[in-house]
Amino acid sequence: MVEETADQTVKETEKNSDKPLIIVKNLHKSYRRGTQNITVLTGVNLSIPDAQFVAFIGPSGSGKTTLLNLIAGIDKPDSGNIVIDGIDITRLDESRLSRWRARHVGFIFQFYNLIPVLTAYENVELPLLLAPLTKKQRKKHVLAALKVTGILDRATHFPSQLSGGQQQRVAIARAIVTDPTIIVADEPTGDLDKDSAAQILDLLNHLNKELGKTIVMVTHDYRAARRARKIYVLDKGVLRDQYENDMLWS
């Protein structure tokens, strides 16, 4: 889980860095709005290697959040396929998709989504409560996640006692505590000041580069997107461009 050493993870990352973890094939998605059919995504194709950090960027209404939700198994496409670690999630029924999502996806939201009446420790523990783990095992994983995200000293604090940046660190700890296959981040710095946003992006870079976590991020902020290894540009539901961020990651 998150306790593994950086050296071990770097070796695994180097070995698997070219292996496709996420494959999106000819993805289409539309929604009904009254009598209108609104097209959101049109023929999107992409492949994301294991242990990659990618960003989807584009204006409001470009389809980037819809694409993230489809990859995370929150929604289903009209047509096309999404294969993650060898599993075509578009073919799973709702029950199997729910179980897959709980095991394989860690979520980071713009507004943290922490439960106010629970401490930081208890919020991070939540995803483990349905897992076949003892209380001692859960504690080990929770403390490890809090330590990795630099918020261990606030474990007994409630969300109202934490700054926005600290709350987002707790949310990231919650996202990684189950050691998910992918981490999806929807505007993770959108509600933070400049300095706190930079610190959260530093943490995401650390999780990716040192611990080999695969991160898929949506943002409207080009400064945030430039922290990813690869950037996909969407506009009006079409993947317009993609490029490697070699300057930062060389």
C-alpha cells in the first residue's frame, strides 16, 4: 500500500511506464435536456500508461469533467469502450461497476467532500470500513496515508479546524488509503489560494513520481495542468491536442 518504499516503486514505475493502463476507444456521450440532445463527447481516443500523471484541460463545456467521470466509472458512455488494467468497465453492470469503483478508483474533489462531524483520521478511514480488515490493519493504512500526505499531525482535528490546503491533504489521504489503481482529481486546486494550490500540486507530483500513482486530473488552469506529465486539450467534446510536458519532467 502507501507504505512501500520509494526505491521499490521507482523500479516498478520504470518497468511499467510504457504499459497502457487506461485505454479509451471511440468514446461518445450525450445528454437529454428537455427535447434537445446535447453532445458532450465525440469519438475520443486516448491511451494512458501506468504510473502516468495526465491533465485534461479545456473551457467550460469542453467535456473534460464528463470524460473524467466516464473513466472513473461514475457514468457510462453512449458508445465506445474504456479498458482499465485489462477490464472493460463499460461492460460491467451497475453492481459490478460499483464494486470496481470502490476498489480501483480514488477520488479527489474541488471542495474536499469531508464529513464535518468526523476527524481527519475518521474521514480517511471511511473507504476501509467495508474492507475485510481488522481495526489494527485499518489504523496502519490510515496513519500511513496521513503521513504520506503530510497531515499526520492533524489526525484528530475536524475539518472546520483545518485550512483549505489541509482539508485537501486529508481528502488526498482518503483517496490513496485503499491503494487504488487510479486517482481521479476534479479541479483539486480550484478552491485554494496560490500557495496552497502549489503545495497540493507538489504532493500530487510526489505521489506520481516517487510512489508510482496514476493520476488523471481535470483543470481549467493551465498553470496546474503544466504540473502533469501529459496534457490533453478538449474543446466542444473533441480531443483537439495532446502533448508531453518534457520540460518539467526531464
